[in-house]
Amino acid sequence: MPATTVNPTRMELTRLKGRLRTAIRGHKLLKDKRDELMKQFMDVVRENRTVRAKVEQSLMRAHASFTVASALMSTKMLEQSLLYPKQSVELDMSFQNIMSVEVPVYRFQTKNQDPGDVYPYGFAATSGSLDDAVDALSEVFQDMLKLAQIEKASQLLAEEIEKTRRRVNALEYVMIPTMEENIKYITMKLDENERASTIRLMKVKDMLLKEAIEAKREQEASAIKAFEEKSGAPDEG
Amino acid sequence: MYKIAVLGDRDSVLGFKALGLDVFPVKNREEGRQRLHRLARENYAIIYMTEQLAAGLEADIARYKDEVVPAVILIPGKGGSLGIGMSNVTKSVERAVGADIL
């Protein structure tokens, strides 16, 4: 029996069959979408891992230099040196479409084009380690931006894959079987009705025949009786 | 035009100031949480956050995971990498595939 009540009518059957066709087609399309997304996602995630490992390593180096610098210089001096940056970064964002997932693409512009001129301080009062730290940071910054882009893309793709996977599964394991069961139920019910009406007709025909035979018999019986009466009267008389 | 923010303890983030990024040193987790949500509402497309700060703010960060803007990206702080960033990558694989296949 189907879980929900369905009207076992021909109209419902046609409607259900149409829906089943659409569902099967949608299922196939979504499955293809999921597979393709998965393929893209695996590439992105692999890159994500390597970029992240690289960024973490470079950042640790930068932090090490920075720690040395902060040990050699007073906190006040350090802060003063970095307080007013020479450089400023503007970020431009556009979108790339991966299987209908909008993924951000970052482009950045630095105000100061000369990469050797990033130090916002004079060299007289600062430690060389600070230069190293700033150098390392400006080097790793490219990769950090790339990391942001890739990581966001992988997060968005993961969400989309999860959604698509759920849809595929819902169609495959719930929607399509239910519809098939409903269609089966309706076909059986309609067949049953048809058989019932055939039987009913046969029964009615049977009854009619029986009645006709009975009537015929009665007629014959009365005819025989009449004949006997007619022919018997002179015998007795 | 979008901006880039760096969020974390003072010593970890100060260096980014030289690059021209917007640096927001925070002292504790609660301040970090408020700062994160405020930055997300403003014009920041990328928010870099130290893992040390992110360690207690998983739920707050997860809120921005499915949004296109901002991208909250974890970076190791001064104390070294806690592996949270890497495990997040693994988690997103698990989310998509259902199992860690890498």
C-alpha cells in the first residue's frame, strides 16, 4: 500500500507517470551535476591543501623573524615603526562560475608598486629581523590571497555538493520508489475494477439467461399441460 | 572596493600592518567574536584570523562558511599552527563526499 492516499483514477495515473518521467530525468541530470562538481571539488581541495601548507610554513617563518624583532626592539618602537604603513591594498572581487556555483576571484592592487619599498620605517632604529619579517609577510601575501580564494571556493563547492547529493538521494531512494509504488497501486486497482465489472456483466448475463430459460421452461410446461388437458378430456369422456 | 582584515592577538597580526592590511588586535575571545561579526557586516571580503583566536569561535565562523562574502580564513598565529585550518579542509571534504578520501 502507498504511504499517502492516492486516487486510483486514470487521470491520476497519467499525472503520476508524467511526474515519474520528470523525476527520473532530473535524477540523471543531478547525478551528472554531482559527479562533475565532485571532480572540480577534488582538484580545488588538493590545491587548497598544498597552498595552505605553504602559507602556514611561510607564515611561521615570518612569525619567527617577528618574534626576534620584538625581542630586540621595545614594544613601543615596534609599534611606532609599523603604525603608519606605506603600502595599502585594495581588493577587487569578481565571480567565476563553476557548475553554477558562484565562486569569488580576488584581484588586489597595491598602492605602492615597488616591492622593495614596503618598509614603512627608517632603518636606523629598527632591527634587521623586522625587515626580514616584513619581507617574508609581503612574500607570503600573494599566497594568502590565493589561499582565501581557493578555500572559499572549496567551502562553497562543498555546500553545493552536499545539497546536490541530498537531492539525488531523495529522488533515488524516496521520490522515485514512492511514485513507482503509487503507479503500481493505481494500475492494480484499475485492473481489479475492470475485472470486477467484467465479472458483474457475466453474472448479469448469467442471471438473464437463467431467467430466460426459466421463462421458456414455464412456457413449455404450461403448453404441455394445456395439451394434456386438451387431449385427456376425450379419453375420460 | 573591498578591504582585507586581519584579526588576532597583537603580536601575531602587527606585521600585516606593514602590508597595508587593516589590522584589528583583539585581547580576548569575546572581543574577537564581536569584531568578527562587525567586520563581516562591513566591506571586508577576506578576514584572516589566527587559529588561536578561532579555537573558541567555531560556531561564529561556521556562520560565514556558506556566504560568499566574507571569506574567513584561518592562519597560524605566533604560537604556531594548531592544525585547525588543515582540519577544516578535511572537514569540507567530509561534508561533500561523506568520508575523508584524501
